[in-house]
Amino acid sequence: TFETKVLDFDTSEGSSAPPKDMHWCGEDSVVLHWKNLGVLMVGPYGDWLRFPYDGEENLHIIPEIDCCRVVTNNRMEMIQRVPPA
């Protein structure tokens, strides 16, 4: 059963709507997508990075084993958490 809470991450400041898409990115980070906010990557300790995709009509997140691909009409990018040294 899922009884242990690992992390609470409040997204209500940026948007009151739920994310349009959410995927694991590697072993311990999550990638979320909101239409008007772009893509947010949240790490295991609550650290986060925002990747704006302003003006992109179609955005799809494709999870891979160690990263996520972000595909739009104009580009394809890979988002990956930098592993510890």
C-alpha cells in the first residue's frame, strides 16, 4: 500500500487547475505540464525548474527510461535530471 508520503509540492500559486500532463522523469523526478505555464520538473527534495513553452499549440511529454522528451510543432527537447556527482 502507498502509506508513506515522500514530498508535498504546492502548485496552487501558479495555477488552480490540475496539470494537463504528468510523467515520471528518470528514477526520482516528475515532469508536469500546464497549458499556460509550460513544463515544470520537480526533483526529489522539492527543487524545481520551469521550462516555458509560450505560444506552443501542441505539446506532448513522452517518458523515456532516464528522461522525458518534450515534443511540440516546432522542436523536440529532452529533459533529464542531472545525476549526483
